[in-house]
Amino acid sequence: MSTLTIFQDTVPEKPVLLTHDPVEIAAELKPLGVRFERWEGPAIPPRDADEEAVLATYRPFLDKLMGETGAGSADVLRVDENTPNREALRGKFLSEHIHSEDEVRFFVHGGGHFILHVGDRIYDVECTQTDLISVPEGTKHWFDGGPEPDFVTLRIFTHKEGWVADYTGTDLAHRFLAYPL
């Protein structure tokens, strides 16, 4: 179930807002420039479907989204118990960072937490199967897929370099972990 939890950035133990309503989640995130929506429609491909099959299933959605955003490519990121160095991968995503392009993810299977730091607020967006999130360029954030991440996502890129992070160097992400280390 998708969830949005909002905190003051100095009080990790007391949420200001907690909601599971996708319409309310989208409305709370829209003023931040964050796009959140559910993609209903096509039959969800099997978890072990190859990249071409996953991309083909969502091609109409991807073409529309990429046309709106000017994105140039899409791929599939699969992280599960067979992923080598998954602890190191989790650590890479768990540090607060920004990007020089929007970070766009669609969850085909599984889920994780995109945690945004905007002003004096922390927005913990738990994304689940069929959720799309687009975090605007320059927005401080981190991602937590949990200690045993298990997800399949579509990633959409504008730049050919793919996922490139500029780390802020703060320890804020470790005070607002979705899952314990």
C-alpha cells in the first residue's frame, strides 16, 4: 500500500501527516513538483520477465511520459536476493543526494521509500507496485529499498549517463531511515 509520511526535519519520531490515499499523496507532493500516480491498465508482467518484455508491456505509458518530459531512454532495474553487492547498493542510495535530471521510477514489482528533504520537511513516500514517482532535478532525497530489497522498476533518463548522484554530505538520511540498518 502506498504511503506518504511527512515529518519536521528535526523530529523523526512524530509524523505531521500520514496517508495511504493515492489522491491525497499526489496532492501533497504536487506543490513540490513531485509527480505521483498509479498506472492502471496493462497486465503486470511476471517478476522474472526480461527487460524487453517489461518495457513492451508499459511502452504506451513510457512513450507518453517520455514525450512529456523529454526523456531519452528507459531501462529496467531489478534488485533482489541474487543481486551482487546489494548491501553496498543500498548504501549508495541511502545517502542524501540530488540529480541534474528528474529521477523517474515506476514500480513493476515490490517497492521502496523515496524520502525527500524539502525546506524543513521530510516526505517519506512509500511506493509500491504500479506507483510512478518523479522527483524533480535538484531535489534532495534518498531511496531505501530495505535491508533485503526486492523490486523491479522502470527507470527513465534524460541524460545518456543514467543514474548520477551529487551527494550532499549530510547524515540526515540516517536519522530518517525507512528500515533499520
